[in-house]
Amino acid sequence: MKKTFKILTITLGVGMIFIMFIRLLFPIYHIGSRSMEPTINKGEYIIVNRLYYKFFEPGRNDIVLFKATDKIFELGPWTHRIIAVNEDLVSIKDNLIYVNDKSVLFPDVDHKDLNTIVEEVSNYIKEKHPKIKKVGLLSTIGTYKSKIYSEILEKNNIDVITPTKKIKQDLVHNAIYNKLYGIKSQSNPVSSIAKAKLIEAVKYLQNQGAEAIILGCTEIPLAIKNKDVSNLILIDPTTILARSLIKETYPNKLK
């Protein structure tokens, strides 16, 4: 009897440890929002694989759960789908999402009420700087080729000035992607070389008549600040879009 009880106790102990180990590696989370509907509905529970990205890189269409570090989004964890990976170009045209100029549809994205980042920039200029008629654009080569800024802004009588092909490549592209000094390689702090190249590109756009500069790549605002330019307005599309989203979801937290 004692031997049986001992075996049973050991078995239960090992079983409990195994369950705790499994729960640690594959925790269960309750979904508290509708952002992933109809793929994952509010109130459902999901099992998360904490080991997967120890062995594999994130890929398109992966559904990930993460905790944001920004206090504005501390209500997480958040569940979202990865629609693009490194160096992909994402745009929204006619309320459809494009990745590398190819239309993609996701079941958990409401395509009816999407406002593009470019539309938000256009609205921002009309509201905050209605007298501006010419803006310069600093961005990746992919964004230049897509013409997403010129298509929307020029409909609102705002001319978009872009750098020459040489400046796009030698100054802007290298400032972002160069392996030695590019912002993607060195962002904290941004290298003096990358900053100098971007400022040179800004001066070119200013000489061409630009009254404001759109910093059309998320890395560029890390290098150029208002104090670095004179008589010129810097426009950060990411900040504009973020404020617009906060206004729609948590307006009381918008400063």
C-alpha cells in the first residue's frame, strides 16, 4: 500500500511539473478585443507557442501576440497578423492593402474604413498648414516608385517634389540602408554621416521650392529634427497616423 501511494505521489508530482512546464512554454491567453475578428473572436482563448521564434524568423501571415512597451498601448497583450517583413513596401490604395504593389486580402482586416497614412498626411497639411502648396518627399526608393504620396497629395493641389535619382540613391537610400553607417544599422545614436546625407537631401528639396518635408520612412525622423533645418516644416507621417488612431480609440489620452 505504501509503495503504491509513493508511486502515485511521484506520478502526480511529475504530472504537475509537466503541466506547469507546458503552460510556461505554451501559455493560454484570453482575447479581449475584436481586432482579429473573424479569425479570432473576442472572448476566445488562444494557445501561444513561445518557442517558435527561437528557431524561425517571423513571416507574412503569422499571427503574433506581443506586449507593447509604449505606455499608450499598455492595455495589451495585443494580437495581430504580420502582413509584411523587412524591406517590404506596404501601401493602401482604394481601401485595399498592397504589399510590394500586390493587393492582398486578410479576413481580419476591415477594408471599408481604412484611411491611408498618405491621406492622413494630406488631411494634416490641409488642417494645420493650409497655405503649403509644395512639399518635398524623403523616403525609400520603393515609396518613390509607388507614387503613393504624389497620387493623393496632388489631388489636393499639393505638389510633391522628389530628389534626383542620384540623390535618392547616394544620399537618402544610403543614409537608411548602408551597412556601415545607415540608420538601420546604427540608430541610437544615428551616425553623423547618415544625418549629414539626409540634411543635404533636405536642402536640395528646399532649394527646389519645398515649403515642408515629408519624412516618408520611419527611420528618417530619428535623424532629422526641427532644429536641424531652418524655415522649413518637417512632417512625420508615422506620428500623424498614430495620433489619428489614438484619437479614434483613446481620445482622452491624446495630448
